[in-house]
Amino acid sequence: MTTEPRTTAIEPATFHPNPSKPTYVPPVGAVDAHCHVFGPAARFPYAAERKYTPVDAPKEKLFALRRHLGFARNVIVQASCHGKDNAALIDALEADPQATRGVAVVDPSISDAELEKMDKAGVRAVRFNFLSRLVDTTPREDFQRIAERVAKLGWHIVVYFEMPDLPDLAPFLRSLPTTVVIDHMGRPDVAAGVDAAPFRGLMTLLEDDKFWVKVGCPERLTCDGPPYRDVVPFARRLVETYSDRVLWGTDWPHPNMTSHIPDDGLLVDLIPQIAPTLDLQRKLLIHNPLRLYWGEE
Ligand code: 0GY
């Protein structure tokens, strides 16, 4: 049974019922490195502390979308609506162990045995979410403790923040004892352009090779709407400058989108614009995610 969220910030949106077949054909073995599973609530109830209640987006739909888009693997990221109960994530990983890896959300009090169980199921990272519209604040000491625990397993940290928060966060992120992956390009202000100081600040952070960045999510960042051409220069600059530390994902099922429902086929069709050569595409979609999540060189 689903309980009411403590805060209902945003109306639940749904995902595209019939995304287009992309014109762009990803290289064989391509990885969608940022996506989620939601519920189904009857089996995996949403967390009491959640800020939104999504439409169920179960693993079967994610795996069908993966095939439709021409991808081979998924990195599934625990979303805030499931809190620190990673059961739906683990269930999805166990349903397709070769083709999936996971990013969990955990409490510092988690036991070693639980972490090891997650590791066996394919979890390779934890996510630290700094968006107050999505989560209550976690003390940095807690994040630090979690980071130290998971670094021992060879996991990394995925961080989700908004660009105005980066100057305050940067020293903390630099202090983390393992690789740090930045979600959604650090959510730059697209209207300000790629040469604006905050985006240059992100580029500076990325000079330290402990940092990686995800270059998807144009649907959240765009000012112009689909087909998201205004977001391309940001992703392209990151891909061309840090080609060995970029990842791409659909962000399906696109929680909290209120402006429009993204067509996932359209998102895939942006890839050759942000990664204009076959070499860059292979790094972005295959070599980088396989190195980070599957331990394959
Ligand atoms: C995303 C983005 C969002 C939501 C979450 O954990 C989440 O609930 O990450 C958002 O609302 O911007 O990556 O799915």
C-alpha cells in the first residue's frame, strides 16, 4: 500500500508511452548510464519521506525501452522517491545481472553485510543528493562516513546538485576519498551560455581526474524545449574536453518533468551532436561506463 508523501511539491508526471525509434544507431554494447525504476508501488512502496510520488516505472518497461533505443546495458540510479530502501533497484539488478549496474542511496549506519550484498547484486556507487526539493538535508559528516565505507569496496560517489551550490560544495567534493560523478552536467544555466563563470567553474573542477560528469538530461536544462539544441554546446564541450570521464543516460522515466514529456528517441538522436565522432561515441557510451561500472578496460 502506498502512503501519502510528507510533502507534495510537484504533480507526478508520466513517461512517454511510445517513444520514437531513434535515427541514430548507438554502437553495439552501448550503456544507458542514468535511468531509474519506480515501484511498482504494490510491491516496492515509495518512501514515507519522499517529496513526490511517481507513476510506476518498473524494470520490465526500462528493459523494453533499452531494446527499443538500441542500448545493451543500464546503470540504474536509486531515486529519492524510494528513499534509502533499495529493494526495487536490487530487484531490477538481479533480474538482469550481466546488463545492469546500480547506484544506491544508503544511511551511514548500514552494515558491512548489507553493503556486500549490494555489491554482489551489482551496486557500484552511492548517490549524494543536494537538492532540497528532492530530499531533506543530510549532514556532510554522514556523507563523509558513507564515502569512506564505500570507497573500501571500490565504489564511487554520484552527486546531484544545482550549479549555484557548486562553489560551496567544491571543497567537500574534492575531499571525498573516491571518484565523484556529477549528475546532469551540474545543472548549468543554459541561458547564460557555455562561457559563463559557473560553467567554467565546473570545467575547472573536472581538471581533477577524480571527477566524471554525466552529459545527458537536456530536457531538464533546456530553455527552448525539444529538440534541446540549446543544451548541445554544454554537453559537447564536456565530451570533447574530458572524453575519458563522460557518461550519458536517458534519465528515464524523467521524474518531476512538468513542462513536457520527453521523447526518449529524440534524446538518443542528440548523441551524434554532443559526441560528433565515432571515437567519442564509443568512449561515451561504451568504454567509459564499462570501465567505471563493469571494471572492464
Ligand atoms: C533525476 C532527476 C530528478 C529526480 C531525482 O532522485 C530523484 O528523485 O534524481 C529531478 O527531479 O531533477 O535524475 O531523476
